[in-house]
Amino acid sequence: MVRRLLALVAVLVAVGCGVSSHAGHGGASRHQSPLSAPSPALAGAAARPGQLDGVRLTGATGLVLLVSADPPYLLDVDTGRVTPVKGLSVHGPGPVLSVLAAGRDAVVWIDRRPPASDVPDDDIYVVRHGDAIATRIAAGSDVQPSAGGRSVWVKSFIDAHHCAVREIDLAGRHLRGPRPVPCSAALIDPGAGALLVEGRSVIDLASGRVLLRTSSLQAIAGTLALTAGEPMHPLSLTDLRAGTRRAVRWPSQIGGPDEAAVDPGAGLIALSFSDPSYRGTGIQVTDVWLLDPGTGRWQHLPGAPADVALKFTSMSWTSDGRLVMLAQTPTSGPASHDVIAVWRPGQTSLAIRSVHIPARDSGSDSFIAWVRPST
């Protein structure tokens, strides 16, 4: 996502200056402290990454991707067929259109980002699993799915200075709220359903309980929260029930934490470490590692690190436990192309296939990987 890339640039600049930085717009904070930055010796030792490497993806995958674009579309990985999603009303200059997984289904959020003096006028749609029809269910300035994905939490402006959150189901029916929240508060989904962030407080929406105090939440897997950049603990896992915390080693020699994705069974956290100008070359690089939150052990994703266009590269888990990357590689030039990379835990290489897809021009790199129902 464009904003994710700009936030990452700010993080790396902040590291050099010794100050912290926060990413906005409803996402978990992306923070790299001087303590957690890879040393120059390590960075200098790393060879320049090439394109995503792996074996050819062959045979039937059963995968259908819902890809954010204007309009969003379904991509059948096996046939290459592209089906635009109908029913969306996209208007206004340069809206950001994102797709979010909500259980088996999806939410499409059109964020129009009005001038600061105006109240946001954003639309929220639902797209059912495998369908190419979007149905409007709400308006809101922020949205994230609840745990289990049967509903969503929506933040809305009452006026320019007052906001509220409410829970609705995927048919748009009211379930809970509205209740007032600061307009500066943000909804996030770090892997365990929607949470509210107010300053450093990460709040459970259903109970109102503060789960954690941090400015750098990366992911939650089960009851374990992964944070980055905390004092004296560059990466750490916090048990949300017991309140205990343990340090986790920094695995990558490249950049700072960028995007996190938690597998459906909460057994692995995929975390990318990205650099928008690798070793000052202007080459964009991402390096994906997989953390077992129970043991605190890392494993390197095969094929990483890789030269990719960061604002056109993201990852998503499938319901059957496969990690899927949709990437543009290399960063630029006439040889750049879009690829899908699929990996299942235990495999020693990525399975990669080039795809010909419409421009991902919605300002978001988000996508959802659906598994086609067996017939």
C-alpha cells in the first residue's frame, strides 16, 4: 500500500535520527528502534537480493484471489481468468480502495480521504466468498472485522470533532454500540479480530479492556502479542493473559518490520522486513520470516529476501494454511512482472507462477486468498 511504503520510509529515517515513528490509518504501528536495527556490518555482508526464487507452480491450486484495484477483481490462479467486482460506487479524487478478510467473506472499504476540514464520507461493502458482487452495508471512516469474521466494527464521524464505533453484521444490521471514541483512535486487526488503538492503549472492543500498552504492535496469535521497538526489547512476545513478556531475537538483516500476517491456526506469524532503498541503491527489498509464537523460533521463508516493488507486494494466508504472496518483481524496468508465490509450512521452496493482471491502481496492495470450494 502506498501509505505503508511511505510509513516504512519514515521509520527508517527515524532510526537514523534515533526517534520513533508511527504508521497511521488503522494499521498496527510500524516501528524500528536503534536497538533493533541490523548492524552496518551485517547489512554490508548481505548480497544484493534478486527476484523471488522458487520452483514453478504447477497443477491445480484451487486459489481465487480478491485483489484491491479500481474496480477490485477476482483472479482465478489456475485459469488466469479475471472477473471485475460489480456494485461499487467509487467517486471523488483518488480514493483508496482496500479489501479485508471477514471470515470466509470480504469487506471492501473505499477511503476517500477528504480535506482535514471535512468529515470523511467512506463506504463499506461486503463481497461474499467467491462472488463478484459487492453490497453496501455501511458508511464509516475506519473498519475492521471482528474475531471470527461474522461482523465488523466501524468507526464513524458524528461531526468534525466527535466519533463513535459500532458493530454491525455482514448484512449491515446493528449489533452493538454506537459508543463515543476519540476521533484520533484507530481500528486495527493484528490477526485476532478488530481492536481499538487510543494512543499507546490497545483496547478490546467488546469488553473495553486494555489488552496492551504499546506503540508498536505487529501481530496477535492466540493470546500472544508480537511487538517491536519496546525499550530494551527490540522484538518481544507478550502473553495477554499472564502479562509476561519475553524477548525475541531480531532475525533479518534488512530494513524494519513492515507487514504481518497470522495463519488461521495462530501457529505462525509471517513478518516482512522491508527496505525501500536497499543499501542506498534505490532497490526495494522485502525479507519474510516466520515466527512460531509458542517457541519464539524463526524460520526464513524460502526465496527471501527478494527485490520487489513494495507498494505492489503483500501476503495473505489461506484457510487451509498456505501463505500466498502477490508481488511485482523486480522493482522496476521492462522486465518487471506480477507473480504469485505459494508456500505451505514444511516446504523447502516457494512455488511461483507469473500472472497477467490489471493494474493494482487503488492505492492499496491488499488481497485475499480464497480456496475454491471443492465440487
